[in-house]
Amino acid sequence: MFRRVAEHVAQAEELYGGDKVETAEEYYRMMTELAFLPNSPTLINAGKPRAQLAACFVLPLEDSLPGIFETLKNAALIQQSGGGTGFSFSRLRPNGDVVASTGGVASGPVSFLHVYDVATQVVKQGAVRRGANMAVLRVDHPDIEEFITAKRRLDVLNNFNLSVGITDEFMKAVETRAPFQLINPHSGRVSRTVDARGLFDLLVRMAWENGEPGLFFLDAVNRANPNRDLGLFEAPNPCSEQPLLPYESCVLGSINLTKVVSGQGNTRQIDYEKLSVLVRSGVKFLDNIVEVNHHPLPQVAEATRRTRKIGLGVMGLAETFILLGIPYASQEAVSLTERILSFVTKEARRVSAELGERRGSFPAFNGSVYFRQGYHAMRNATVTTIAPTGTISIIAGCSSGIEPLFALSLSRRVLDGKVLTSSNLTVETYLKEQNLLTTEIQTVIEAHGSVAETSLPEQVKRVLRAAHE
């Protein structure tokens, strides 16, 4: 698989006078060492005819029946190829609104959520991976309460993540206990006024009850929008790590941080030189994916090539802390994360600027924040993204994204119904080095996924705390 991916992605080098054979070897080595892996669609599709290699998509959703079902068709095509789709349902008129062209009554955004959910369920049966969606509804939409409580039943909308589009105005109203106006997106008129604090409390109760909806801070992400001249972010991809403009896609890849830990025992530290090499190769790899990718829709191809967004991230952070003897829940862990990700971001942007000088900047560069900041070139409008790495972290054998370990041992039900149970190898390494891995401790870890109730030293138990602890 890694050979197939490396050779496919390295083809882009020929367009710029590079050595595709040498580059393929570099990519192959990086992946076989499990030091860097691209997003799942690249692993699945690279080498196929018309290979679609991106994970993240956002599609526009207009307030008309043809527009709603055109977007649904486009989403089905993207999901069939392995991509995940995000939408803002905020432009759709509210439930009960009169439709002038027919004299009928609109059924509202949540009704169409269910239509999209059923379609995703059907499409995923023949797709390369299960479909995933993100639905955003602005907090000032008249149907916001219905949206917030849409997943109170646990057997509905299981192909969707839901996020409320939060504005600065709403948060200020919550803080000051002010009334808050809900606006009909079709007419632009105030539909009704609600208690902002009460609406926020409803959000909190539902998030506590079943984890949804999440919050997508519209004004905050748009303050960081590198191309506000092209429009505003209205929605992110399904796991919400990548805000995108309508029809944009983004390719992701992550560095396994456990592979840049050097030394043994108490002498371990982050090898920033090795991290720099991986960042440089990772940015080139992802930019090459944009070049060789076959986009599922012409609108996606146009929007994606306009900004050439890539998302280099990390995985294995929790295990990196364990190797370094640092508790996840500590200020030391926060500070180290800040140092690592600051380094990754600066290095990635430097590489993108160099690629821009050699290969040309992304077409929308002149209207971007980078042009205004005095950069002479930039290849990619975004360079970093912290993705959940749900699939690729399993392949790499490391903890997912920047999350704590769920447990110190896990049971996974795989495709043929077998249950595979395994203890975390990094945890075992950590305990072995301190001569603490006894048969008794091993048995406790396998049975409970935790060492909280053992006689291990308190500092060791702090380092090995799992998510629920």
C-alpha cells in the first residue's frame, strides 16, 4: 500500500522538474517507518484511475428544492469516493415559513437533515468507507431549538455531527443576560426574541446528555480566514478541524510524534531536527496530492486549486508525553504542546513559502493575509490542521491526534466479528524501563485498562491516567 501511495503522489514532481523516483523513495520510507501518514482517502485510492485523495469537503446549501437536492447529489459523489462533507443549513427558511412559488409551507432545515442522513446511509453501503457529515445551523436561526435537540433520540441522524454556528453577538448576550433575536434567513426579518442564557443552557444540557451539538465559532474562525476576499467560512468538515469555503477541499496528513522522541529513559527529548525533516517532507507530500488529485466535481477542482489548502497535523501526542514521563493533565504538557505545534506551524509555512517561490503561489495569494503581511510567495493558503486521525493512528500504532489515551488496553471488533484485545505498547515500555511491569500489573491493565487502583507510585499513575481519569 505504501509503495502504491508513494509512487502515485510522487508523480507531481515531474511537473516541476523534480525526481519522482527519489521522491517516491523518500515518501515510502517516511510511511513505512510510520512517521507520517496521509488521510485515509489517499491510502485507499492512490494508484486507482481518477483517484480522489482528499478527506475534507464543504458544500454550499441554497434555499431552494433544486439547490438542496443538487447539493445532496454532490455530497453522494464525494462520499462514494471516501470524502466527508460539511454543510451550513443556515440559509434554509424555517419550519412553517410560506413558500411563495407554491403557496406551500417550508418544512425547515432539520427535516432536510433527515433526508441527507438517509441518503448517506444508503451511499455508504457501496462506498469505500462509511459516510460522514457535519451540519451547522446559525444560533440566530428561528429553528435553532429544534436543531439543538435533534439528536435527543439516539437512533436518528447517526451519519451526522451537529454544530451550532456561534456568533460573538450571541456570546455577549449570554454574558450580559440580554435578549437575543432570531432572524428569518429568507426575509431577513426578526422572527422572535429569546433569552440568550436559556438557549445556551439548552445547548449545555444537550451536550452533557449525548455529546451534541458542538459549537462552531463563526466569527472566531473568520478572524483567522486567510482569504476573506473570497468569502466567509460557514461550515467545517465532519470532525470540525477544517473550516472551508464553499466547494473547497483539503488534504490532511499527520506526523507520528512518538517517532521524533530520541534517547532512552530519563534522557528522552524531542528531536526537533528530525521533526523539521518530517514537516518539510509532509508539506511537499500534501502539496503534491493537490497536484495529482482527481476532484469529484469541477467546482471542487476550481475552488481547491484557488487556495491549495493542506493540513499537516500530529498524532501520538499522549504517548509522547508518556515516553517523556509527563502527565497529560499538566502545565508541562500544555507548554510542550505549544512548543511542538508552534515549531510545526512555522516550519510548514516556511516550506510553503519556498514552494511558492519555486512552483508558484496559490492563485488567490494576492488577496490573502500573507500578501498583506509582506510574504513574496505562499503555495498553500493553510498548512496545518489537527485531525482526529481515527484510522491512520491505528495503522501507525499510536494514540489518536492530540487526545489522551482512552484506556491502557483496548478491545476492537474488526470486520469479521472477531474481538482483538491489546495493551498499549508505549505504556508497557514506560513501565519496563522503571522495572514496574509485573505479571500482576499486566493483568490489571488488560482487565481494567487502568492502573488507578494499583500500588504503583503516584507519579507513575499520573503519567498513565486515561481519558476518564
